[in-house]
Amino acid sequence: MQFNRRNLMKLAAAAAGSQTFASTMARAQDRGPIKLGFISSLSGSQAPLGQPMLLGAQIAVDQINQAGGVLGRKLELVVRDDKAKPADATVAARELVGSGVNLHFGVVSSAVALALIAMLEQEKTVLITCAAHSDKLTKENFNRHYFRVTDNPYMRSRFMARGAAERYGSVLSWSGLIPDHEYGRTTWNCFEEGLLEYYPALTHKQPKITPPIKTQYGATDYRNVIGSAMALPAEGFLNAAYGGDAVTLFKQAKPYGFFNKAKIIIDPANEFILAKAMKQDLPDYWGGSHWYFGAFQDVPMNNAVFAEYKKRTGDDFPTGFVGEGHAAVMAYAKAIQESGSTQTQAVIPALEGVKFDTTCGPRYFRKEDHQAVKAMAMYRLRGSKTAPAGFEVVEYVKMAGEDFIDPPSPGKPLAFKFVKV
């Protein structure tokens, strides 16, 4: 409908009685699709994380629309590529706001997420991140316009440290390969916290921890890093390089014998990205996952999303970023349905109170800090000359997120019991 003077007069007349002119106008404007702004890394070294996130979101939108939409309206994604750059992300967010899109989600990089949350209140928008792991997002930099739909580094790293202590109790010397930025440092601190907590508790022995080797974001030559790691006394390693950086690092490390030196490698972020890149050359290692489909076959949504993913891609191994993109859309859909509105100030309290279905089972946001509480999984991978994919999942572990989550403390830094930061 064109809102010229004649049409406005007709709407005003139709608003007689108990209906106000303003409410009639609102309903006329609300007949179109509900637009959700997707901002993430779709090009560059972090595209292997952002692209599956987008696919998961699109699967959720299509499933919801096929079921009738939300409040009788279809969902629609408006997509922007942040290239893992904070400046590009903030420009994209303002473009979305300018076009009337106030509900945003996605984001791979913690640096990008920190830049975006600084503008949320001013722009009157909401952001749900699907991968960014900085503890600052739900701690000292927290505001009520921000939600994290994934587990966080404290949860993931302590969970994986416990898995290491349970299965590799004889490996007591540890170090790491971490990118020298927010995510890398946070992940290492949380993993060290887990080592210091679970090794003494489960093995009655104290781990010996050497400070990690730091890498640069977007590096192309890791030979000096690998050489330094080979000289360390460590037998267990945390790898926190992710995306294309991790692929480059692992491929360059293999000829140096690094994977013969390391008795166990813990990788909290790359899921199947390394496996698909290296195939039969993939070393034996443990990967953390936002969502591993094999661990949640008792969850109907898990099976439906996996089936749709395989139909669209022909691939048997979706990364967890598919599940997290899907989960963010499910969260928004449930909040909009419950609140009856897409307005920012209605959606925020709705997100704080809803429990929504995801590929990992039911999930919810803690009201205090908007950190999601969800089930967690990790799996052991290795290259294979006989498996059709060139690699195989040997085993997996699944535990409740409540067992590893940090106490809520919005406005305050993450507090450690064992690590001095």
C-alpha cells in the first residue's frame, strides 16, 4: 500500500472505535517479513566458520517459514560480510539499522563482537553472537542488548581439560599454540584453569605448564612457531589458532614431526575444518564442538537439521557453526513469538525468559549475563585411508554445560581460582 494522503485517510477512518490510528499503521507496516540481520565472516581466513553459520541460519529460516512463520509472518535474512574486521562490522550494523533491521546475529571474531556491543544501546539493536568467545562480552563489557548463544571459553576449555585428565592422566607437561589476541589469551587462561583444577582432582598429580607460544592472526609462515614448540618440554598442547590459520599451522607442522612429539592435542575451535582440509594427513587430536550431530541423535531437531544439511551439501560432517547459526534464529523466533513484537525493548526481556529448542537440545540464556546454558561435546578425530571422508570420528564425550559454566558476574572481569592473570 502506498501511504499517500488518501490512503492515510482511509486508515484513519478504519481506526474508529477501539482501534487507534497508530495501531492500524503499525499493523499495516508489520505485514511484511521479519528481517534478521546476519553479520559474520563470509570471506577471508575466517570464512570456514562464517559460511556454515549462515547455512545453519538459512535452514532455520526455511524450516520456520515452512511451518507458517512467526506471528503469521515469514522470516528473512539480510546478510552482511564483516571480513572479521571490526570497522567493516560496525559499518554493516549501521547499514542494517538504517534499513530498519534491529535484530542482529552471527559474528566469528571476538574483536568484532566487542566493537558491535559498544554501539548496541545507542542504535537500539540486539546482537546474538554464534561464535565469539571473549569472556569480556558477558563480563566487564556486558550490556543487556547482547546475548551469546554458544558456550564460552571457560565452559569449553574446562570441559576439555577434564576430558584430557580423565583419558591422558600420564601426560602432565602442557603448553599451547595460541593467537596473540583476545580469543587466544582467554582460551589459554581458561584451559590452564581446567588443567590446574582437574589433574590434581582426578590423577592426584600436579600438571607442569609452560607458557604458550603466541601466533599472529592471518600468518602464512609458522615455521618459527613450530620450531619453538618442538623445543618445549610439553607433551600435551592446546591449539587455539582457528579457521584458515589453523589449517596452515597444522599442514606446516606435520613435516617437522610435531604430531609425533605431541601425545595429545586439544583443539577447542576448529571442529571438522581441519579434518576436511587435511583428510588422511590429519593427526589424532580432540576437537571441541558447538554441536556434534553424532552426540545428539536423541534430539529430533538435531536429526532434522542434519538431514537438511546433508540434502543441501552432500556432506556428512557439518561443523557446529551450522548448529549455532540455527540456534540464534530459533532464539529470536521464540522470543518474538512470546513477546508478540520485534521491537528491541520487547525482544530483550523475552530472550531472557524463553527456553528454545536447538540441535543440542533445549537451551536458555541466563538472565544475569545472557550467557547460554547448553550441552557440550568433544570428539576425537584422526585421518583415515579407508574412511570415505578421509578421516573418522573415533569417540566422543558429551556433558551438561551447567557442570562447567562460570558464575555470572556482569560488569566484572572473569575470576579464576587457580590461574594468575
